[in-house]
Amino acid sequence: MAAVYAFPGLEHQPFDIGAGPATAVLVHGFPGTPAEVRPLAEALAAIGWRARAPLLPGFGPEWSALPRRRWTEWRAAVAAEAHRAAEDGGPVMLVGFSMGAALVLSAIHDEGAPADAMVLLAPFTRVADRRAALLPLLGRFVPELRPYAEADFDDARVRTGVLRKVGTVDLDDPATRARLRTEVTIPTAALDQARRAGLRAWRVAPQLPQLPTLVVQGELDTTVTPESTVALLRRLPGAPLRLFLPEADHLLVVPDQPGHMEMLRALQRFGHERLGRLDAG
């Protein structure tokens, strides 16, 4: 565990699975990798979609470079992947989780990313803590934050979240816990870039083209609050399908977590409908 955020596993690399007449581009969140959207991709591939997931610049194995990355680079990466998907000639569906959803919205508006439908899972637009507005100033004096400094590693949901981000480690080992508290850091500058990505998505939402849209939100989510998603839904054109899951939190993309299977079933139903319309056409 010399470098906790080294992300050495192949699961953190971009992937392209499945085959079909339409392509879904799945965009991970912050500070995630394609691994967190793999279950979604497999669910779509099982019903006849091709599913692709890029690794956003600075994430995963490139973590050491993250402080130098800008959110506009992440947006450009999403748009580029969408354009590559469109080159196959079939419809494109953009699927974003958390910050990935914000990038989907801005990539469509700002960079003309081709999209025939979109799915927004716990769509991040605004940081719940109002102190986030101070991130640009804070970054000048505190270059890194330690997210696990006060973490309760005996809490089941905390453990799940840690393992999702750092991989397989022994959370019962006191030395491992100590290293997680002191060595796992998130660049303050990167957090500010994520904040900016969300703010841009919020601003452009009313100007987006009217697309078939599915929005899924956990009602226990404290990272992306249900209130912020309700506010976003009011800004999106048309009448997006919405699913609010009473027992789910921000880990709804993680297998075995509350709401995960309900989310996957909703995604598959939405995907089936899109393919059905393609066949009818």
C-alpha cells in the first residue's frame, strides 16, 4: 500500500464491452474510475448495448497529475468519447454518475457531444456544504485534504466507500487505518475543479436539447442531496423520467448496496425502450 491511490488494477482502465446497434458511454464520478460504472455497463451489454467507459484525465493511475488537470479537460474527454461512439453510426446514450453526470450535461451543451438519450445517476451540480465556495481561496493555503482523517472504519458504509476507492486493503489492521488517515489525500484544486464542473452543468441545464432522460437519486444521499436533484429536474427541458430510491445513498452504483438493483432495473428498462424505438424505426 505504498501508494494508496495508485489504482494498479485493470478494472480501473477504460473499457469497451458488448455489441449492438447502439452505444452507451458511461462516465465515472470523482474521485472514481471506470470500475465504478462497470456494473452499469454489464447490465446494458446484457440487453444488447455496446458500453464504453473512458478514464477521465488525472484519475486512476494518473492520480499524481490530478492537481494540474482542469474540469474542461474532463468535459472534452467525455465529448471525444461520445463522438467516437457516434462514428459507429448508431444512437448514443450518455450515462453519468455524480460528477460524471455534470460532465455529460456540459459536454452536450458546450462541445456538441452527440446524444440521443441520457441517464443521470445522483447528478452532481452543487456542493451541499456552502463553504465549498471558499475552495479557490483554501487551495492557496491547504493544497490537500485528508478525507479519512476522522473516518469510522467500523461503519459498514464507510468501509464500502473506502474499498471502492482504494481497492482491497485490510481495514481491521491498525497500521492500515493509520496510513489511510494520514496518506490518503485529495488535492484541494481538484475539488474546486469538480465544483466548477457542477456549476457549469447547473447553468446550462435549461439550454440543453430535449432528450429522453432518466434521473435516479438516492433519498439518503448526503453527497448529492435529493433537494439538489429536484432543483436540477426543474431546470431540465421536457419531462425526465425520475426514480427516487428511499433506502439508497451515494453508493447506489456499488453492488450489494441499497437501491443498486432497483437502479440497474430502471437503467435496463430505459435501455430497452431506446432499443425498441430503434427497431421500430
